[in-house]
Amino acid sequence: MSIVSKADTGVRAPLAAVLPAILGIALLVLPLAALVARASWGTLFQDVTSPAALQALWLSLRTGFTATLVCVVLGVPLALVMARSSARTAQLLRALVAVPLVLPPMVGGVALLFLFGRTSPLGRLIDDLWGMTLPFSTAAVILAQAFVALPFLVLSVEGALRSSGAGYEQAAATLGATPWTVLTKVTLPLAAPGLVAGVILCFARAIGEFGATALFAGNAPGVTQTMPLAIYTAFNGAGTGRDSAVALSLLLLATAILVLVSVRAWRPGALK
């Protein structure tokens, strides 16, 4: 047996898949509904506009934007190299890029701490050259966010570049276009939907980062306390702290929904 409705391809989903699908949707939606139901609406506006909340929000947005810029500068060339490499090289690079997606964020924070810590060779070199220590600073927040968010940008852009193919690039090069002209006038415009979607997802992942930031950057208000860390601090506080944690969580949930809507709007053919 099969359900009555059809997909655009005309292939019907089997009836046996309906119940697990409903349970899957419930697993995703019901916790969020419970979060909304737990909100203290009488103090919601006060909680999300408190000085501590606005400070954490501004820090998250500022560091998330900077981390996204870092990911664009490093990730777009990496995605281009992956898309234009041999199958074996691309497979290896793709596996390396995907490591932060499956790595527990806490492990990423420990790794960053050992790489840039004061006792590490790189940490001592940075201290000698610029007189700065990266761990437990705002710069550490940006590095942690870039570490966990970079794969979202790279994989999205690489997929777009592979989908567009190299035919137009070869035609432009044959007509005498320079490599820079081919990149800026042909390659990147063709990959624009994937690039925009990757940037949006990268930014969303950056502002939602918790584990690596907590270990590598700490939880200092105004310096390294981003929104996820502020939620954690409020949830473990006394009194009405959990109401504040719920309010801040709803603020991040609203941001996530906005990100999903933005990604959907930029998908090819989404408006058709």
C-alpha cells in the first residue's frame, strides 16, 4: 500500500514510512514546542533586552561575522581546489574538511588550546611577534567559531562548483580571459547560490558554537561570553535564571528560523 499524495517525481512513498516519518518530525518539533511553552512571556522582553543579554548577543554577532569572513577568505579557495582536483585528492580533502562536523566540539576546543596555548611553539611565536595570547580572548572565540563553521561553507560551495561544471570556464579561457577574470566573472557567479547558502549556514553555525568556545576562549562577560555561553550560565544560575535561559534560547531559535528561511529563498528555483 502507499499513501495517496505523490512527490514531484511521481514516485509514491510507502505507507510503512509514514509512521517513522511522523515520529521523526515529532522528535524535532516537540522539544522546540516544549521550549516555547516554558517561556515566561511576562518577562521575555526584559530578559532578551537586559544588558547582559545584549552584550552577549552583540559579541556573538560581531565574532560570528568576523569568523564568517575568515571562512570565506579561506574556504572559497579551498572549495575551488576541491572541485577542480582529481577524484582521489578531492575525496581526501573532503574527508579532512568534514572532520569538525563529526568531532565533538569539546575536542576541537582542546585541540585549539594545545595548538595556540602559551606553552605551544605556535603560541610562543605569536606572543613573541605580536605580544598577544590567543586563548581566553575574543580572538579565540573567532578561531573556535571558524573551526566549526568552515566545513558548512566549503562543502556548500564545492557542491555548487561541481554542479556548474568547468565548461563555461574553459570557454572563457579559450576566448582569452585571464584566470582572475574567469574566477570573478564566470566561476563565482555560477556558484553564487551555493556561496550565499554556505555563508548563511556558516554564520548560523558560528553564532551557535558552544563547546570549542567554552574550552578555548572561556566564559568572560563582554570578552568571550557569547549567546550559547550566556544561556548556559543563566540556566545554571539561581532564581529566575532559567527563565532568562529560555528567553535567550528563543532568541537563538528565532535566528535559526530566519537563517533557514534565507537559505530557502536563495536556493535555485525556490521562487518558482
